[in-house]
Amino acid sequence: MSAVEEVDLKEVQRQLAKVVDPEIGMPIVEMNLIDKLEVTEGNVVIEYHATTPYCPPIFALKISQDMKNYAQQVKGVKDVKVTVKGHYLADAVNKQVNKPQAQQPAPAPK
């Protein structure tokens, strides 16, 4: 019998407060960029908007990846999906950040 470990939403929020917009130098939480934060059975869903629709894609990708990395550190989190909305390259950023982690091939027998 496996119990689903309860994820502390406040701890997820504390972790997300560490994510800083690299262009502006402020935490994304202070800029109210997070539009949705849900935790269901260990799965975290984060939706946010960039500071502008034309935020440099490298920064949007970094913010998304940082959110995912920090949220994954919270005890009990199984998966994190991060979605940026309203960015001109949102589809590409979302696809990159949420792609499945590649399985490492097994070493060849000697």
C-alpha cells in the first residue's frame, strides 16, 4: 500500500520565490508573474506570464527551467509542468522545458 506524500504548497511557493528574472533582477513572485499554481497528488502545475510578450527567449527559458528545478526540490513532488503564457515563443519554451528527461542508455556489455 503506497500512500501519496502530501506536497506542501507553501514550500513550493517558498522555492518559487528564489526564481529571479535575470533581466530585471527581481524575484518573479514579487512581480506577480505566477498566474496559476496547483498541486495534485505530487504533480505541480505552474502557469506564468513573462514581463513582456517579447521577453528575450533565453530569459523566458531560464525562468521556466528555474521554476521547474526549484519546485522539483520540494519533498513529495513527482512531476512539475511549467507553462509560460502570452510570450511570442511560448510554444517553443514550453516544449523545451517540459520535454521528458531522456533515459540514459545502458552501458554495452564488455
